[in-house]
Amino acid sequence: MVSAGAIHDLDLVRRLVIAHNALEADADPLVAETALIDAVTTLIARHALERPSIVTLASDIARVKTIKSRLADDLLAPVTLAELAQSVGLSTFHAARLFTRETGLAPHA
């Protein structure tokens, strides 16, 4: 649940506009999906009333290595966030957040 009332967050608005434009423009699916995940994650991280604790597991490190390998193997072919997530057994949201948390970069970077 997010806080009641209007949210005044210009950076969040910018992220939502980027996601909207990428989705509307039929951009690279990985770019569009990652932008949407980034916007929603920002909304939750900044404005949720409760925040979960973050724990890194050994399996998380292996999953990030798998995602990196998959991205390196498919440099010319478009790959979706859903395909990356499926390859490591995670939801798109979890895969994007895990990758960004562990590497400091979005999957499409």
C-alpha cells in the first residue's frame, strides 16, 4: 500500500514518462520492460508504507551470472526481460531488480 494523497515526485514522473514512451513506441522489448519495472520499483521504494528487507543469496549471484551470459550470447538478437527472467526462474520484476541490485546496471544497459 502506498501513502494516501497525491505523490509529488518529479523523478518518478520522469521515469513513468520514459516507460510510457518506450512502450508506446514499440522500442526494444528489454528497454521498455526494464523502464516499466524501474518506474514501478521507484514508486514502491519511495512511497510504500512498508519496505521489505533485502537479502542476497548464493542463488542470486548464480542467477545474475546466467543473465549476463544470456545477454552476451544474444547481442544481436532482441531478448525480452520475460525471457531473461524465465531462464533463471524468476518473475520479470524480481529478475530486473536482482540484476540492477547486483550489477548497478539495468539489464538493457
